[in-house]
Amino acid sequence: MADVVLRGPVTGPRRLGQLPAEASSFVGRAAELAGIAALLGSARMVTVTGTAGVGKTRVSLRAATAAADQFPDGAWLVDLGTVTDPGLLTASVAVALGLPQTDETALHAKLRGRRLLLILDTCEHLVDECAAFADALLRAAPGVTLLATSRQPLDAQGEHTFPVLPLSAESDATELFAQRAAAVVPGFAVTPRNRHDVVRLCRLLDGIPLAIELAAVRLRALPLPELVSQLESGMGTLALSRRGSSPRHQTLRAAVQWSYDRCTEAERALWERLSVFGGSFDAAGAEQVCAGGPLAREQVIHTLIGLVDKSVLRRDDAAPARYLLPGAAREFGTERLAAADERERYLNRLTRYCLAAARRLDEPLRAVGGGDQVAAVRGLRAEHANLMAALDFALGPDETPAEVVPPAAAAPADVVRRRLGVELAVRLTGYWMISGLLEDGGRWLGRAADALPQTVPERMRALAARGRLATFRGDLTGAIADIRESIRLAGQDDGPGLDTGRGYLYLNLALTLDGRFDEAQQAGEMARELLNEPDERFFSGGSGGVVPPRRTGSFFSGGSGGVVPPRRTGSFFSGGSGGVVPPRRASLIGLEAQLGYGHQLAGQAAEALACCDRGLAMLAGDDSERWVSGYLHLVAGLAEAQLPGRERTSGTSLSQALTGAHELGDIVGMAYAIEAIGWQAARRGRHERSAWLLGAADRLWAKIGCRLSGSVLAEQSRQRAVQAAREALGERRYSAARSHGGALDLAAVVVGAADQAFDPRVQRDGDPGDGSHGNAGSGAGPQAAGPAAVLTRREREIAELVATGLSNREVAGRLFISKRTVDAHVEHIFGKLGISSRVQLTVLIASPGQAIATVD
């Protein structure tokens, strides 16, 4: 063979038939290499696909090198990146093979008896030509296998596609950055101190290896925290660059431009418009936001599929029906859309799309029976990043005070945009609460309150909502101030009405949590009075609307003076014959839960239960409601625990509260319910259970920002449970159980908490089983490990890993054994130690007095 030297895409010179050596270290991709190797052993046409810069060529060359023994006549690389004339495809292959430039027929004749691997690198700009070439070659030369890299499949006959995805930010991407950064800044290493910044950077760059390598070069000039900060604040990733590689890989802009140039006009238009989404989106969202002009609504789906095929978009791994536009592609689309002066138009459309999604949750929460709360919450969580993008656009820059441009001086379009933003922020109040995003929601509502400071209704509603979130966050002083101001503004706007009534409803809870029960009672009385007033402004059906009867009894009366559920004669929003209940009644039901909680905190259990019973009666027949009903069950469970002989019903109520909150995804509701079940466990002497439940609740409280909404009385109940558990278990065992609870998966916490919330038939953790509290220190925790508690060295190793909070699958990965093997070992360990839970194992391992023998 002639000793011809060609230029390789990975390093410098190479000999014919030799794949280029790697110029830098190779990180991760074990699963991808195994998958491609398997395909090369069974298929004759494999196309490795992926977005720009994801590493298709590196992975393919590594896989080809590993498979070289299967091909006696070698593996041959053809770089098509510089081939712009489709007519030169065959000639380029011939040159790479060391053959004279020839036609297709002669090339087939040369290869007919060969067993080789032919690698066609960078095919996306020659898709049709490469597909035809592959089809003809595979028919003519049965010993040839083709491995192609392309940003889109070739759709050739017999083709097997293998997608290469971005690297995981937490593992392989971090390792790649560490290695490339060390080459730029000698001594650089990922440490516990800087790991968070490295992971953030890798996430910002979507785990794209090219982007990570380009960013590492910037460490010559910028410290890591500043580099991350600049990327977060909008420093263009497209400008990241390096020298010495192929032109399309020297900058991210060049790599993305290469993809853009391969797109049709419709695909380019959709790409640009999709850049307004802050996160993932589904096909329906793309249609609603992006259709228009030359891109008809019915074309959007077909065009979207084209962008997926070209690796511009990718499916969201967490939600296969949704799509993602990677960061560099989004930045490129944003620039193009802004250059066409179209960005504001499509951001407005995104804002209206998000507002419609927010209404789908807000209306079922405000008008009981108005829709599926669970589906609406899930829908909003999927749209979270888009909601943030819409709010940021609609409310204007955070650093520019809205007072500088008052509504009277603002352009009409700006006023409309701000009003949309204020409504969106207020409509998301329930979402913020359910998701535990109280601080984030408060910040957005603060911006909403300042967006139109001279427009009373918008500011009033934003302040009321911000006060509501501050109440649950434990900022009771700030909450009361915001809510009182909203009540004042509501009276200025149009006299007492629904907004004023809702203001007093919010004030009642804030004052209750602050321990000001007399003032809370007065606020509750005002709320009930106003919420029972008919207000035709809120009814589109005129006299056919719902007119709730006035309440004539005393405020805390549980008799005939109680609230009578209003008759439903029309639809609140349409005036028709539907079953939607007005917001007034929904607020009245919520008021019953709040009044009940006030009674419970004050030690008036019977009165608290009467409130809960009234509220649940008003919800009778509505199986879709989860939010308010969950709090009614919670308060009922807390009140029942204060009454002798009601432990069983208390456990049932708390379990119902937890189940409903979990179905809805209500973080605050789950935290309260898990906390209350932990208190119940402590009262019954089940201190190990109490400790891990309190640990699990603390994990949720940390996300919320405040435990028990700052209520001093509720915190006293918690501290009694903590003290009892500490005294019974000892500090080390208590801390181990609490830590284990905090490390558990939320779904496992819910199952474990709801199970045995009260079941006297099961006696464990020192539960006497007779409904009495028993001795606080007797029998708590797992049984002592006696002489028979002997573990093998492997069992001991697994037991210690399980006790750290690792799942069986994680233990298997740590020890390089199968999960089935770990499952069997854990079962044997439980049997030998006489325990039945991972919590018990954690406590046992942490207990110095528990001797567990180990044998080889």
C-alpha cells in the first residue's frame, strides 16, 4: 500500500487505513460505546446522530477502534465536512481509501471482496447523496460496513441510528471540564468547594462537550465563579472559541450556524420563534406560540419533526412528549428573531399562552369543582421555565423601577403587557404555594405590585397574594402589612366586595399563626360577612348566577347558624347550567379550614372539628378537589389527636391529608401532614418512626423556607416530639434516624408515613398496640442484635452503604454487582438482624452498643 499521508480531523498526520490518534483524553460514554459496538457486530449501516458539538465523531472513532479486529481490511475515515459539491462524494471516498479518483462502479469493484469499516464523517449536508451512496455500496460490496456521523438520520435502507446525547452535568460533563481546565490552568481540580460552580456551568452549557471544552479555555482570563456568573447573566456562549480545529468547531456559533444553514425556511422560522420558550415545550405549545405568517398552524408539527431529525431539537428525557431547544441553539434563534424585530411579538404570545395555563389551575382552586387540579399543577410544573420567561418579559427589568415610567406616560402596549404580567403572577399564587416556591413567588409578586403602582386593582391583588405567600413563609409582620394595604386599596377601588373579603380571609390566617386570636376572629367575621354578600360584578349570568345565603349565626357557631352551602344554579364563568362554584364559596370553605386551625392551636378541639366538618360537607360530591380538602383533613387530624380515644380517626385524617397533598404535589401540605404524623408517632411511643418523619419533614421545610409557617404554638408541639424521641433513642440514634428520613425519596416517605399512621394491630418500634402512649423509652427502635446477628464481610459492607441512604441500585453500582444480588443480601441482613426497615438498619449501624459480628 502506498505510504500516503492525509490530514486527520482529531490530530495531525495519519497513515492511510489508520484512524487518527486522540489528541486529548476521552471521558465517559461507556454506554454509547457498548451500544455502537453491538450494532457494528450485527448491522451493516450505523448512523451516529446528535446535536452540534455533542461528540459524534469522537465516539464513533473510539467505537471503530475498538471494533477494528472485526475488519481485516481496516477501518477507514472519510471526512466529508469540507466536501461542498455532492458530485465529489465518490471521489472523496476513493482518495481516503488510497485509490485513484474513479466512478462509483469502479469503486464498488475495488471493494467487493474487502471486509472493512468505512466511516463517513459529517453527512448532514449531503444526506440524500450519502443515503444513495450507502444503499448502492452495501448492495455491491457485502463485506463492507458503514458507520456514519450526521446531525440527522440518512434514512437509508437498512440504517440503524444511534443518538449521542449530552453528557450528565453531575458526572461525565464535570469530569470533562476538570480535565480540560487542568490543561489550561495547571493544578485545577474539582473540589467540594467549587463542584457546585462546575456543575452549574455544565448545566448552563447543556452538557455539550464542545461547549464545555471551549468554556474551559476561558479560565485563562476568568476565575470559575465569574465565568459561571457571566454565563448566567447572558454572556453569549456562541462567542466561546478556540484555535486549531476545523472551522465549524472553532466556535459554538460556527457549529450552530452549520446546522441553521442546513434547515429549510420553515424550519429556520420555527427555530427562531421557539427561542422565546425558556424551557421545554410540547407540540400544542409550539403551535399556539409559533404559528403565523408563512408558517401555518398545520405546518408546525411537520416542521418540528424536521428540527428533531436534524438534531436542532431533542426530546426531553423526563417528558418524551416535550421538546428542548439547547442553549446555544436558543441563543442563536434569539439573535435571529431580534434582528427581524419579531422577538417582542412572540414573547407576547408566550405570555398569553402561559396565562391560559395559569388560569387552568387558578380557576379550579378559586372555584371549587372547576377542573382537574392535579393535571393543572403538573401542566404548570412542566411549563415552569416558560412561566419565568413570560413573567420576566411582561413585568419588565427587575432593576428598573416601574415608577420611572408611570402608566399614564407608558405606551399602551407596555401597559397591556404589564397587566398581563401582573395577572399571570397573581394567577400563579396557588402554584407558588403548592410547589413550595414561596420566596420565588413573593419576589415575582413584588415586581407585579410595582409594575403598575398607580393602578389600584392590579397592585391590590398583587399585594394580597404576596401577603398570602409571606404568611406561609413565616414572615408574619410583612404578610400582615401587605394584606392590610390590599384591603385598604380594595375599599378605594370599588367598595367592599370579593377582593376585600379575600383580604380578610388572608388576614385571618396571618393573625392566627401570629397567635393574635382575638384579631383573627374579627378578621374571620369580616371575611365571612363579605364572602356571603352577593356581588353581581362577578357573575356573567345575571340573575341566573349563584347567590349565597347570608350567615345569621354566631361566628364560631356549629349549629343552624353555620354556613349553608349555596345553591348552584348557573356556571360562574359562562352563566350556563354547569356545576362550577363561584370563588366566594371556595373562599368560605378555605375559611373553615383556617378557623379550625385557629381553634386547634388554641386547644379548642371540638370547635376545630366542627369547622372541618362544615368545610368537608360543602365539598361533598366533589372528587376532584385536593387542595382545600387536604387542609381540612389535616386540621381535623390535629384536632382529633387532642381528644381522648380519637387516635385512630386522627391517623386516618392525617393519612388522607398526606395522600391528597401528594397527589396534588402540594409541598407545604405534605410537610404539615408528615410533621403531624411524626408528632402522633411520638405520642404513641414510636420514637424511631417519629425521628425519621421529622427528618423527612425538615427536608421539605428547608425548601419552603420556614418550618410550620412560623407558628410558635405549632413549634412547641414539634419540640415536645423531638425531646421525647431524643430521650428515648439517645442523641446518636435520634440523629441517625432523622438523617435517614431526610435522605429518603419523597415517594418513599409518603408511603412510609401513610402506612401505619395508626394501626394498633401492628406492634413495632415500642408501640404497645393498645392505643396508650406506653413508656416513652421502652422498646424504641429495632430489637437488639444478639449473638446470632452475624454478618458476612460483604453483608456488612452492603449494610453500611444502605445505612448511608443509598438505594439498592446505587449500592450495586458502587460495588459493581447486580441489583438483584444486593436485593438478596439486604433481605438476608434484615432476617439476621430481626428488622424490617432501612430506618431500623440505619439506627442499628449507628448505635455503639449494638455489636454485630462479622465473618469472612
